[in-house]
Amino acid sequence: MKNLITAIFILIATLSFAQSKNNFSLHGKTKGIPDGTMLRLQDPLLEKMIDSVQVINNSFTFKTKLPDYPYKIMLWKDSSTAKIIWAENKKMTFDATVSGFEDAVVTGSVTDALAIQLRDKQRALKTYEEMVALEFEFIKNNPNSILSAHNLSIMAVVFGKEKSAVLFEKFSAKNKQSPYVDKIKAFLSINLPVTPKTGEKYADFTMNDENGKTHKFSEFEGKVTLLEFWASWCAPCRQANPELVKTYNTFKDSGFQIVAVSLDENKDDWTNAIKKDNLPWQHLSDLKGKNNIAALIYAVNGIPDNIVIDKNGIIIARGLRKAEKLNTLLTDILAVPAIQITDTANNPEIKLKSAMIWQDENGKELNQQEVDALLKNNKYSPHIDTEKNIITLKKT
């Protein structure tokens, strides 16, 4: 009995030692960061901040409990500077004393070191095709690494169903249970061989609107359509919405429409964002987040993203995030007149083609403030060249 009790105490001590030895921690050293600055730790998978610490004497320590190991985290210095780290259940270090914060040297994680090796190889390549081939070979040669599951969840839409299925089948049992697998499985379940590209016919899908009514995307054929991918939690999406509303109001009477697909999971968040941003167009979502069926069909790996489809159902552009580019394209394909004049209660309103350029008699391009000043002068009148899209203000 005495020997049994002794053995139990030894086992407990051994387990305790192993746990204390393997607990995740991240001790960091920085440079030029004022005392009291808060560093924030984000879980990009759950899309939320999970911890924060103060920098004191350019030093900090995280001892955060993570859902699993290895686990991808992001360490934010400020709103625009972050370092991606693959955390493992052990003591790790972060050294930014001789580099930028985002290029800090991280030690203690085999997974993070492997990710850095892959990144360095990617940076040495010159073409997109070479990068795709490198990703494929990496995933093929590392079926036991969580990096492969993570990367395949992003690259599956690029590799296509057949190649992705072969890679997935070779994954370890743990990788097949990873949080990244849902997106891979969802993609493999799509009855579509390849992702539609520019110049090709759009791919149809079925999804509910905010009122629970089911729609097929093909219902909206016949107009120039902006297929807009967004979410309530996407700050750049929300920031772009006011300009998108202006674009919609400008072109909606000329054969233009927007069908917005949300990557939200919470219906209230989605519908509240629609109301708050006053978005008057068609909205759809399956509330599956990044596993949204339309996002998988069109290989959406980040939002905001959008696709322009002409009235014949052909994809003609993608990723037009700047309002100017989208407005110019719409002006051209919708053949919007250079001038539209409407008479509302005897108050004529003149709308000019968005691509029109204002200039003075000497050919100098004018900004809006200069245009307004000259028009108020009553000594200048506009002369419009519809072929060159130029309006010249000349003295009367």
C-alpha cells in the first residue's frame, strides 16, 4: 500500500510538471513602444479579441488559454499592424527589437517555423501559377500539419474539387477534425467543377432573404448585377456602404441592381446592419458565415468582394472596390447619357455622367470647388463634348 501511494504521488507530480512545462505563454520584447500601450490578441477563426496586455519597458507576456494547439492567433500592435503566430502549447518568445513588429522573430513553435519557411518560399516566386503549385506541393507533403488544413480551406476553390479531394483524403485523423475542415467539406459538396471566371456565365445558387423567402440568383437575370459579398462585422464593407448606396441610386433606373450576399451567422446582426446602413437592394444569406454557399462557389476568401454580371449573365469584372471604377464601368455598359435632366415641380435637376471631366478654357482640369465657383459667377457656361467626356467652362 505504501508503495502504491508513493507511486500515485510520483505520477501526480509528473503530470503537474508536464502541465506547467507545456502551458502556452508568449513572452515578447519590442522597441519604441510607450509604456502602457495595449497589445491585443485576436482569434481570427472566431473573429474576436481574446486577450490583451500592457507593454512595460518594451516587454510583455501572454498566458492565454487557447481552444486547441497548434492554433492561429494574431497579435495586434495597433489597428493596422499585426503579427500572425501559430501558437503551440509551450513557452514561446517574440522578438521585435531588431525588426518591425509584423516581422518579429518567433521561437518555440514548430508550426510557426514551418509557416515562415513557406512564406519565404512564396516571396521568392514571381508568378501566381508558381505560388499555386507551391501551395499544392506543401499541402501534399504535409498532410499531418494543421497548416495544410488551414491552407486547403483557402486554396480548395483554386485547386478545384478533384485535386482538393485527393489532398483532403490524405489528411491525418486530427486534421480531418480541425475547425478548417467544414469549409473544405462544404466546397467539395458543391455540384460545380470549377469556379466561374471573368468572361464566363455566372453560377446559380439558392438562398433566403432576410424575411425567410427563398430565391434563386437566376431570378435576377436581365439587368446588370453587382453580386456584393459583405457582412455586418466587416468594417471595410460597412465603410464602403454609403458610396455604394450613391452608386445604386445613380444607376438603378438605367438597368442596374445589387444582390448582396452576407457572410453573417447571426440573423439579427445581419438585418440590423441592413437597416442601419439603409441598404435598399436585394439581400441574401444562408447564415453559414465563411461557409456561405455562394462565397464558396465564387471563391470568396475575403470581404468586401464583388462581381459584376452583365444583363446576359456573363461575368465582366470582379473586385471593383473603388466607387470611381465601378461608376465608370456602369456608365459605359449601361450607356448612361452624358446629361440627364429631370423636371421636379419646375425645378430642373441636371445629373452628369460620373466619368465627365470639368476643365477651363485653357484645358486645366477643375475640382468640384472650382466648378461651383465658376458656375455661381454667371459669366461661364458649360460646353459638353460627349465623345471625350469633357465639360469646358467658357466665358459667355
